[in-house]
Amino acid sequence: MEENSIASDQNQFQANFQIPFDYFASKKHKAIESGCVLGFTDSFGNFVYGVQHLSHKSKDHPHCIKLFLDASGDTLFSIHRVNKGSWQCFRGKESRDEELIFKVERTVDEFTRTEFEISLSGENNEVSKTELKMKGSPFKRSCTIYKGDSIVAETSLMHKLGIKKMFVPRSRFRVTIFPGCTDHSLALALLVIFFDGRKLWM
């Protein structure tokens, strides 16, 4: 993966497309690659991204680590849970400071509401002020990512149309990426952090 394929500063979220784009997150979709605990597909059912557990916290691995993969199985990001409410995301499988993309801090952790602040890594690998925020309820599979007053991405549960409104199981939900976000994979990686460690999910 070329280094410039993933922007490392606030320009990641400048507009480059004009319509929202939907992904579908699932733990059990048939398209999920072997070994993935979560997969993202497009509206045609094509496997686009996957998430693998690299390790659980142990003496040899002080951080819980998840790998965010593309459709070819190549690692785009490694997501490190530093402690109960803090994460760091790096390019590829590396965890060197120069590969740092962003840091995430959970600022609110309540049963019905969870909030995070995201600081992006800028020039000279200096972490900038808070650029993005995530808010929502993991239990409801509800999460919205904001840049200022603009919505970057949000999740929603799905339901089947018919005589009675029937919801699709919570193991599958929709992720909508809005115009203004140029790096879909990064936005989806943030959602992985939002649901990290939640019972019956990841």
C-alpha cells in the first residue's frame, strides 16, 4: 500500500464524492473471509473490508490488537487498545510512532450513551487537536461520527419490509458514509473502535 493512499491529516475528510455510500457490517455474512470476526460488504454483497483479532491482551502483547484488512487480505491498519478507554491506530501492522494515524479517547461511557474524541496525526507525527467525535449507543448499534457540525458517517439497524416490520438481527447493520469523507476505511476503523469490547459484538 502506498503511503499517500491514506491521508494522515485533516484533509482525509475533504469532499471528493457527492452521494452517500452504504456498507453493511456483519459477523456472519457468507462473504466474510475466513478468520475475520467482522466484515464490511457493499450493497452488492461484495466483501470490501474485514477485521481480525491479532492477539488478546497478555504478557507478550500488552495491548489488545485488531487488524483492519482490505478485500485482498492486506492489512491497512492495526488498532491497539492501550487501556480501557484509549486506542491508537497505525498504518499496516507496524506500531512505530511514524506510522501513527490517530488516537481515540473515550470521554463518556454510560449504558445509553458513549462518546469519543479522535485526534489525527499531522505533519512530523504530531497529534493534532480533536478533529472528530463519535457519539452513540453500542447496544442500539447507533454511532455517528462528526467533523465539527457535519456528519461523516453513521450506523443504522435494518429491517425487512412486509406486513409486519421485522428487524434484521443485530449482528448486521448499515454504515452510511457521507460526502466529505475521502477515506472510507478510516471511518470504518473508527466504528470498529466504537464497538470494541462490547458484549455480543466484538
